[in-house]
Amino acid sequence: MSRATSAVACLAAVALTCCCACSAKESAAGASFKSATPGALRVATAFLPAPGFWEGRPPTRGFEAGLAIALAHKLGLERVEVVQVPFAQIVQGKLRGADIAISQLTPTDERKKHVDFSDAYLSSPPGVLLRNGVNAIDVHELQRLRWVVSSASTLTPTVTHRIRPDRDPIVVVDRSQALRVLREGRAEALLLDLPVALGLARAQPQLFHVAAQLDGEEDLAAALPRGSPNDEVVDTEIRALIADGTVSRLASHWLGKSAEEIPLILTEQS
Amino acid sequence: MTLATIQAPHGPVFEFLVLFSVILIGPVVFTRFRLPGLIGLLLGGFAIGPHGLGLIGAGNHTVPELGHLGLLYLMFVAGLELDLLVLRAYGRAAVLLGLLAFSIPFSAGLASGWALGWSLPAMCLLGALLSSHTLITYPTLRNAGFGGHPAVATAVGATVLTDVLALVVLAVVAGTQTGSGSPALIVGEIALGFVVLVVVGLLALPRAVDAFLRQFGGDRVTRYVVIVVALLLMSVLAEVFGIEGIVGAFFAGLALNRLVPNEGPSMERVEFFGAAVFVPVFVVSIGLLLDPAVMLTGETLGLAAIICAAALGGKAAACWLSGRILGFSRPENAAMYVLTVPQAAATLAVTLIGFEIGLFGTHVVNAVLVLILVTIVFAAVLAERVVKWLPSRAGHRPPLGAKVLVVAPVGGPSESAIRAATRLARPDGGHSDVLITCTPQDGRPDSATLRAVEQRLSRHGLDGHVRTDASDVGDALARSLLTADPSVVIVDDPAYNTTPIGVPVLVVRESGSPRVIFDDRDGLAAEIARRLA
């Protein structure tokens, strides 16, 4: 076997691969999506508008809006239909006929009893959202702040067990009320998923800033109805969107700062 | 401490405990049943993973990230262990088998993917994972004395080509799937990246690492860390050009191939950390993906059957065709087959990357895990039979510089002895051990003296063990010939004048050229003289 033959064979293999790899818009191995509405990805979300995540009327702007559009494109669907569903119903698996819920959801064991979570699309450690004019650089300074917590949030135990504020936090029902308390100045600090906090701080820089993140391995993921046949294809396409940089570009555009730019405050693990 | 502080174990320390318990127990249990330990790690990963007991949750980042490092390490060691001498000696045969063992399974993969209705990039990746192979059964054949057999050497050499081609396909597919520029630009970047990897990996890096090791390599920890830094540097360099890090890791292994001899102490450390930590963690991290609810479905098992048929059939066709052209016998064809059929390292690497970039779903990953289990078990069982079928190769000699033994007095080897060892070992990528002989009057050298000898060896670019033997040169050498099986011996004692059996001996003199004493039936004296000139 001559060198020339070997070289030609190698080049042929590479060239064939290049040709193959360049046709990028087909579905991946074994993937097919069964949509509830022909040609559309029907997406449930709870908070409209959600600064940085779902903005505009209709809500077509923001990180999760962009993610939904990119996902629909990957799945070969023409459009995205958004339905607003209360958060409590989404985590109970009641998606009102939507194919998928994209609503700043953190997978938990309890929620997994009602919905199937996709692969994570964004790392989401706890982020400390503060009113402008106050700051904190360590856990002792966090303890001195006036906190507001939401009884529906998975982060409330983090405030009570890991930060342990000097004063009892104000307890409200959901995130909307917590933000109202913060805006009105009755509290100074609110713990949110870091991307959510970044989106709020970017949308209202005159009111809020993100002072820190706490150590944690939480993520944001989409939810599908329990037993959905679309689990695998959604997982696959979300990984593809992460790999091709779409998720990074959306996060950079809509959430401003990245997690790497936010100082980390270590707390005692409960 | 009060009872209120007692709680269920959790956190990173608990996760590491679980992980290393699997690494400890999995292989032990499976090797007892004469099954490869790798399967114990895969199934152990499943047992502790989100689809098993849930001790390592789906959101855990630590194990997969450590596993990714293990993947780089695995590909690095694959490049490091390849015997480039064998590749050179059987180059034409290896190229033939390599091209066939790549192209036939690759075509079978393309055809299978097309039949399944996959996208073209996914088809190519399937072809790449089927065309690569891992020399899992090589130790079985090597330990049976067939390491230098033409069929075995051909298959070992072909591995370089098949794995490089598979990694090229992976790099191009992954690059075009993850890059943000035009396809032509991305392919151009990747081509440039390969040029840079070849230039840095095969020209600059070996020289830089060699110079660094000569200067600072006297310390064992430093030697190891330099090797790890080289591995990571090449991986990062590959990623800069949009090429998967494992390609860079493989090139790093090829780059350091000569500097880290296969039987030297540095290789022992590389293999130790690889076998104890990095590679098992990688395999366990793959096991985390194993989902019986997916694996035991008709869809997955059907897919597994197709890709098993493509892999087993493709490699069989390649070995049979190569054997016909090269004039090998059926046992020799079988030897090539058991070496080229096991799918493990590169297959796992390609599969994992296909999964991460969204080309493969969990069905494919689980089907590939079935493929790995089937091919490893099949090849391991067949290899035990093949070593009985192959005719014995008595009288086969290793390369001259493969294992140099320097026998030195209590003060350590002279500069001329070390220089001679370097010149003999380097061309063959071999290593040099030093045996210090001492009489009861001399007393055994202390550890500081031995460390000083190691550091002197290191400054000359040698990587070898230093041992002592409390007897005279003749007795010590006779024992070493039986136990260490050196390819050549350098005696640093001008008075030595005994002709040993079957191994060339150089007697180093204070001045003038060394005296060579042995029965030169193979004409090695001329080769020794050429290397020492």
C-alpha cells in the first residue's frame, strides 16, 4: 500500500465526514418530537413578564423565550405558542396541554413525582439580590440584612438554615410578592436562582444588584408531562443548544453578567 | 455533639466515598467471575447513579467533570502506550489493516445510521465509534509471549491509524456541530488545529518536556506533574481550535511516547494513577448514564443488535481481508481480530461526546454500552483461545535498547556508563535500570545516595529504577538476567570479563570505547557500535 493511497483514503474519509457534518439541521440519532399542536411547540410558563427570561407582548424576548424558539427550530417546528400557567400548577404536572414548561424551574425530588425534567440548560446556584445602597461580602453581613422569603420557593430553607438572618425574614406567598416587598423597601435582600436574580438586576439596575452567589449545584431545567414520549429528544436538543453555544449567547445577551463574575460567599452546609 | 446533629450522610465527601467504593468493589467482584473489571465499574456506576440507588444525583457535576479528566487521561495513556517501534517495523501491514479496520466498520456505521434514519452527522459519529478500537486484550497476547508476533504487531500498529482517523472524524463532526462560523471556516480551523497539534506534539513538546525533565526531573512528583501538564496543555490547545480535548490528549501521549518508556518508573506512576483514579472514575461516570428502563427496551436492544453486528462483522471482514493480502494464517487473523474488535476507550469517548453535543440520545448511549459489554467479553474469551492456537515464538528478541541494565559499583554508574545507556535506549524508546552491587565491606548505599543516582539518570534523560544487590558483579548480573530479562547490559567495571548467555554485555572503561562481550550471532555488535559512535 503506497503512501499516496493511504493519504487519499484518509482525505476521502475526512471529506465525506465534512460533507456529512455540514448538513446540520436534521434531527439527531433516533429523535422525533410529538407535538400537541401541529407545527408548534406549546410552552407553559408562570411569570409573564419575567425580566430577562420572558419579555414583550407577546412574550418573544428574553432568555427562556429565545431558548424556546431555538428548541422549536431544532425540533423542526415552525412556531412557539406560550400559555401562562401558575407556577404551583406547573410543578404539580398540570401544564394545560403544553408540550413543555420553561419557567425557571429547579428540579427537586418532590417535583419529579409530578413532571419529567429535561437535562439542565443553565447552572443556577442561589443568588443574593439586594436593594441598591446595601451590600454584603460575607455571611455575617448577609445575616445583618432584612430578608424576604417566599413560602413556595425551594430556596427558603437556604435562607433560614445556611444564612440564618439575625431577624426573622418576612414571609410572603410567591416571588411577585417578595419583589414587591423588596421594591417597597420593607426588606433589603431576597434569595433567588442566580440567573433569575441577574435578569432582574439587568432589567431594573436602578433598584437592584446581585451581590453574591452561594455555593450550590442547582440547575434550571425544562419540565415535561410525566411519561412524555418527548423526554429523550428534548434532552438531546438541549444538549445540542448548549454545545453549539446558543445557550451561552442567550444568557450573555439577556442576563448580562455570567455566574463567574459574581462573588461567591461560602456558607455552612445544612 | 448532640443527637440533633446526627444526619444521613451527604455532600461531596460522601459522594467520593460512594464513588471510590465502587472503584474498589466493582472490579474485584467481576474479576472473580472471570469477567472484565470494566464491566463492574460500568454496572457500579449504574448502581450508585440516578437510575439506580440515586446516591449520585442527576445534577451532580463533580463525578462527570472528574470523569472527563479521566477520559483525557485514558486517551493520553493510549497514545503513550503505543509501541512506535512496532508501528515502524510493521508499518505497511499496519497501514493496510488500519485503513480496512477503519473504513469497513465506518461504512457499516454509515449504512446502519442511514437505515435507522439518522442525521448525517450522527451517522458519521456512529461510523467513527465503530471503527475505533481499544487494545484491551493486548496484555493477554503479550503475556503469552506474542507481543512481537507479526499479526499482533500489525494490529497494534493499525490501532494508531484507526484511532487517529476516528478522532479526526469526531473532531470534524463535533467542530461543525458546535462551532458558530460557516462550515468551511470551521473545517479550516480544524485543519489548522491538526497542523498545530502535529507540529507542537511531535516537534516542540517532546523537546520542551525532555529539556525540563533533564533540568528538574530528578524529583518524582515533578516528573509526574510535568507529564500531566503536557497532557492538559495539548488538550487545551486542541480545544482552542474547536477540536475535542481527547484528540489533543492522544497527541500528547504520542508526543511523550519516547520520553516515558513503557516499563519505566514514570510509566508506572502514570498507569498507577490512571488505573486507581482517573480511568475508573471515567468508566463509573459512563455507568451513571446506564438506564435499564431505556436499555431493556426493544428499541435499545434492537439498536444494540444492529451496531454489534456492524462492529463485529466490520472488524471481522477487515481482519480477514488483511490476512488474505498479508498471507497470515487463520490463527493469526484471529489474533488481529481479538485485538481490533474490543470497543472501549475511543468508543466511549466518541459516544460521550456525541451525547454531550446532542447527536446521540440515551437510547444510543445505552445501546453502545451493550456493544462495549458484548465486544469486551467476546474478545476476552476468544483471546484465551487464540494464544493456544498461535504457534510459539521461541527465540524472539526484544529490540536492543528496550530494557537496558546498568550494573554499577556502590558509588553509582560513571558518566560514560550513563551516556552509553542513553544512546542505546533512546532509539528504541526503552528504559534503563541501574543495579548497584555492593560487598559487605562497602555496605548498602543509603537512600540519599540512591536518590542522587536517580537524579543523575534523570539529568541524562533516562527514566529507570535504581536497585541494589549485596553481591559481586557476576552473581548480581546472573540473578538479574533471570529476573529482569534485560535486552542489553552495561557493566561499569573494567575488570569484568565473563561471557553471559544470550544477552550482549558492554564493559565500560575509563578511557576508550566500551568493550563488547557476547556471542554476536545476530550482528548486534555493529548496531551497538553505530549507536555509541
